[in-house]
Amino acid sequence: MSTKYFYNITPRERALLLQIKAEPEKYLIEKTLSHLSIFASTYDWAAQMYGKEAASAVSMLPDKMHDYAAEKFHTCTAEGWYNVILRVGAEGNEEAAWNMGWEFIDEYLLCRDCVPLTGWKPHTGIRTDIPPYTDEESRDLSWEERHFVAGVKKRPGMYFGKNSFSELAAFFRGFRCGMESTGHGGEFILVPRAFDAYVKVQFSDADGTDFADVIHAAEPDSERAITLFWELYDRYLESCGYEKLPEWERFPDSDFRLLKKGYDFHMCSLLSDSFVKVFNDAPWNDNWKTQQAFERIHHFTETPRFDGAAVIRDGRVIAAILGRGEQYFDGVVFQIIEFWTVKEYQHRGIGKKLLADFMAHLKQEGIRRVFLLTMRAEATEGFYRKRGFVTQEEMCCMEYDFENEKGNDK
């Protein structure tokens, strides 16, 4: 993400945030910080994925707010900033957390020498409304879009926390607004405007401005509303002459796939599943939770010089390599941070081939040197030595453990 808006919020997103604050139900259905976070995350993802020019600078909420919240409320947790405010700051009170959340955003902006939302007015010419999207020429979903939506249907907890219709609505509304903010037209945006009209026809007596309002009014029960949404989604696709969603759940196989920089929900999901499977097993025996792994990998992909690759088989990541580059006086140096192969695919040459292909890619990118940290063991150090890496005897790896500060002082 560009550092231009790394700590700040762009004028367009400021205007939209003020709209959400004034009319939360219009965008979120439920007035909670978790719904706001879901909306903002998918807004950013869509804007960065489909935007043009400086779209990578788009951020509805600054990405460092979690660190600030953890420091402010003296907690060390992988939970999002909104959960820190709800659980620690507001002691579980949703209404108090909502009000505290907006105060927190202003406080964060002020500490970063940015103008707070309170009292801010849009400049002349900045639209405070989201322009209507016209779906004049509907098209089928690409396999990436089908896999993405199928993943949301199959594993909602990975994408928006818990399987509730209000959170599902906030998720897709955020994606839609993020797409529309880029001025990107003529594309199928996961839940197109034409789907709104289709749903309204099915429930002509239900009030609402979009699919979420209509379904929520027609079916107040959250679980049944979710089932109804996916049934209508498939029927809509079939009415357009396309195949319904379940036919496209599997990710196409590929021996080598470069990973894109930026927030990619479905790829982060595949990577985190594989990561947990490998590192919670011997010899590491870690205790990773899927959400923790997802956040770690997501943060990797947002690093300015992130690069990586993966091997996809049977809809799963069976091997992956992730890292980042750093600028030195004599060129860019790349650090390999994570590199793994799923246990049942080890000793087949897959990791060797992945590393070789990725090193060739880095060389083409103009990387001068590659380094990594690994355990001193023949199975690890020996593997890299055979691939041309050399041990730097003059370098050492040192650690300071905050959990054992007295021991560190000895």
C-alpha cells in the first residue's frame, strides 16, 4: 500500500465514513464496529483489486489502527482494533463500543497529525454519495470470482467472523462500494445491481434499497436469510444463462503460481490453511489458529516489497514461499521469511522446484541477494546449502524476549 495514505484517510473515504456514521443501518444493517470493519476491509480489497492509477493508496480505515488500539488499551492480541475496543474498552457493550470507536478513529488520526473526521467537510467537487452502478451488460463470473464467492459461501467465518446475514450484507456492500469508488464499470461485481432488481421482483411487497434490505425484511431470521440469499444468487445466475455457483468451487491446479501483492481473500485463505497444517505438526508443533495465520499472511501481502509463490494441487496450497525485499546501498536484498511443503508432498522434489522457479523470478526482478534464517540442522541448513546458499559465519541471530526480561538482563 502506498505510504501516501498509510496513516490517513482519503477525502472520498472520509465522506463515506461520515455517511456510515450518520446512517449505519443503510450500509451495515447492524450498528456495530465489527460490521464497520467488515465493510471497510472489503471496500479496500475491491478498490485495490479493480482500481486504476493510485488505487493502491485507497484505505477506508488506516491499517495501523490495530497496533494503536492494542497499545492504548494495554493488550497483546491478534484481534482487530474493533474487538479490542468492544472487549477491553467498552467491556462488551456494543452501543458504547460504537461511540468509542468513532472517538478512537479521531484520536488515532490526531496522533498521526491528520485531520480527524469530526468537523471535517468535503471539499467542493468531492461526491459524498456513492454513484449508482449500472449493470447494462451482465457477464459471467471469472473462475477467480467464482472461487472467491464460493469460498465466502463455504467458509464465512474466514471472511467476516461469524455466519450472520447482517455481516454477510456488510461484506458484500463494502465490496460493492469499493468497486464503485474506482469508477470501474461494466464488470460483474460479485453481487451486481441487477441482482437487487431480481430480488425485489421476488418480494414485491418488501421495502428496501438493495438485495440485503429486501431479504432482511422478508426473512428476519439470520440463518434462513443466508440460505435464501444463496438460493437467490444461484437462481439469478441461471436466469442470466450462467451455471450456478457450486459447479465452480475448486481452485484450478497450477504447478507454479506467483502471488499478487495486496489483499486477496481466497489466496490468503488457502495459504493460511496450508500454513496451519504444516507448522502445527512435527517438528515445529506450534499452536497456530487459522485466523492468526490468516492475519500473518495478510500482513505479508501488504508489505511494500512483498513477493511469493505457491504450488496448487486439488484446490489446496501444497507448498509456498513468502518474503519481502529491502533497499540496500548496492541494490534490493530479498529475505525469504516463510517456505514450506505439506508433509504428504515432501521428498518429491516439489519444494526444490518451487525454490528454483522462485529464485529465477527474483533474478528477473533485479534482486541482488537473497537471505533467510533457518535452524542449524542438516535437514534445513543442508537443504539450502545444496541450493547454493552459504552460511554467513560472521553474522548471528539474536533475540530479546519481553516475556522474560529479567533473564535477558543477566
